Amino acid sequence: MPKTRKTEKLSITLPEELVTELRMLAPHGKLSAFIAEAAEFYLAYHRQKAALKIGFGAWKARNHPELKTPEDSTSYICALREADEWRLTCLRDKSGT
């Protein structure tokens, strides 16, 4: 059973065309949930954008010469994924599943 969250009724004004499109997309009786999900997505996007702005420039290329080219970066990511796959395989083997 999904966990219910506390809600608050909100009165907002939206352009008629937007409301029409929202009602066409949202399942019947699920408009509030649809708008809440859209707002959560939008807020997450803006939080990530703000975090990237704050962190921009923290990574210095001179400190990571092993990631100089796109190919180097690809190899690095592949190695991380292989390590994760190996770790997960070990965990599955230990748990017997």
C-alpha cells in the first residue's frame, strides 16, 4: 500500500489552454497528482541546475590528467560500471539468489 503524504489544498490560476492540455494528458481523477508530479520534476531540475552552478569549476583538469580526452572519460565510466557489476554479482552469490 503506497504511503500517503500530507496534502494541502491550493488555489491557483492557470491559462485556459494549459488547463485544457493538462486535462487531456492527466488520467481522469488524477489531475492533482499529475500536477504534483510535474512540479516535483521541475523543482528537482532547478535544484540540480543550482547545484551545478555552485559546483562549476570545482573539477580541475590539471588534477585529473587521466580523464583528459572523451575516450579517457568513457574508459573510466566503463571501469566504474564493471566494478559495480562485479560487486553486485558477489553480493548475489553470497545471498544465494
